[in-house]
Amino acid sequence: MWPGGRGRGRAAVASGRLPFDVPRSMAAVEASRPDVPFDTADPLFRFGHGLSLQEHGAQ
């Protein structure tokens, strides 16, 4: 159960996706070009990395 669900038989599964690359260092930020998307070399997290949100009912 999700905290605060009060026994309603529903659980929330947290999620989300990054809309951009997360650079590994400031040097990577400085080396990237502002007019070229996703040009970060070896990013810490890539575009689309993350979770998904879904609601599940108890069975």
C-alpha cells in the first residue's frame, strides 16, 4: 500500500523519465554544444532514464 492509502486497496508505483542527458562533470557541460541535443560524452544518466508512474489496485 502507498502511505496514506488508508486501506483502499490501491498502490501507486512511482516513475518518470529524464527529458535530457545528465552530464557526469562540469567539464562535460563545458564541452557540450548548446545547439546539439544529447551530445554529452559518457553522461551520468541518458535521456529517457528513469521510472514509470502507474496505479495498481489490490487483487
